[in-house]
Amino acid sequence: MKHLVSGIFLGLALATPAMAEEGCLLIVDGQSKAVIHEAGEDCDQPNTPASTFKVPLAVMGFETGWLKDGDHPALPWKAEYGVNKPEDKATTTPRTWLRDSVLWYSRVLTRQMGMETFARFVADFDYGNADVSGGLNKAWLNTSLRITPRQQVAFVAKLLEDRLPVSLEALAKTRETMPVFEAGGWTVRGKTGTSYIAKGPLRLGWFVGWADKGEQRVIFAKLIKDKKKTSVMAGPRAKDEFLNEISGVLKGI
């Protein structure tokens, strides 16, 4: 990557005091995997993946054939699914499932797979600690499954480089279905995640994915941890922070 070395030193220089305390911002070069920017004390600390786990779930869904493409299947909401937020009541497609983080759609998908297939995929993907003892409906929701920001980056790299043990079609469809954002000349594809720290009331937030600018590509994981109670979901805040800081952190690359 052009100016990679200078970008690495600039990125490190721009680490903020807050990030030096808790959380993590890890950005690596998409080709060499060299670390461009690393800040925060939690880059090797396992945490619940929360809704970032929808990315490996999408790979599983496309591989099994239950997910067809970004728009199918389109499933209507049912009262039995419950509601976490207003978007949950809408008819949901794979694309809106990832965009709006619709939990019930994840659970319909995992029930279609069954525990044996689900556990095999997680193990084959070498995803985090691969512990799905928390169950088919909530292993990724502050129970058994844990992953570090560095492991998140490694998983995304395998997704991008067709190194997961599934079909090329499943990987391509997953990449195409990811939420897309624009920031500072970068096209960013990523997934948020929000969970409570321990049993609350403080939250942690994820934003995990990759960003492209011309021929340049980076892979990133952003993790924030609340120090005080707030009404704004931590995952969307992690995303907004990353989109606001990407230009400065990657300036000169």
C-alpha cells in the first residue's frame, strides 16, 4: 500500500487518550495485514460478538441455501418473534437484517440450521473461542461465545480472501449484502454490535468490517466500552466514531 509506513506512524500518533484507556481501534492493511493503527487496551480482550456475529451467520445462511440473495427470503414479522426496536416489525430481507440488526431473523436462521450444523460452522470458521454452549438462539449474546478485536479482523480477512471453508458464492453474497457507508473518500462495509458489559447497565459497542479507497483496502475492528449510562446504543456510536475518525487516522495512506 502506498505510503504504508508513514501511514502507520501517523495513525499511531493520532491515538486518542480515551482510546488508550479502554476499548480498541485496530486497523490493518488489507493486503499485507500490517498494523496501520492500534489503540486501546482491549484489542486482545475477548468480548461477546453481539450483532457482529450476523456476518458469520450470513455466510452460514448463504452456504446452506436458506438465504438466497440480498433480498430473499423476505420474511414478515410475527408477534411470537418479539420486538427490540421499531424496525423489528418490518418485513425483513438478508440486507435489512444486517442493516437494521434484526434479532428474530437471526434466530429463524439458526433454527433452520439446527445446533449440530451451527456448531460445526462456528468451529470450522475458527471464530473466537468457538464456544456455542450458550445455545442456538443466544450463544453470541453475552453468553458463551467470545471474540477479540484482533480475531474479528482475522475473520474479516478470511471472508475477503475466500479462506473460509464454504463456497465462493456464499462468501461473495455475504460481502455484497453487507451494509455500506461513505466517509472521507472511503467506502466502508461493516456491521455494528451492542451488548451490556457483564449484566449492565453499561454497554459495549462494536463496528467491524473493511474499507476501500481506490486500490487501497483496510480491515478494521472498533470496540468501545461505556463509562456511564447512555440512551444511545453503543454499536451505532462505535460506527459513527469510526466514520468520523477514519480520514484522520488513515491520512497519508
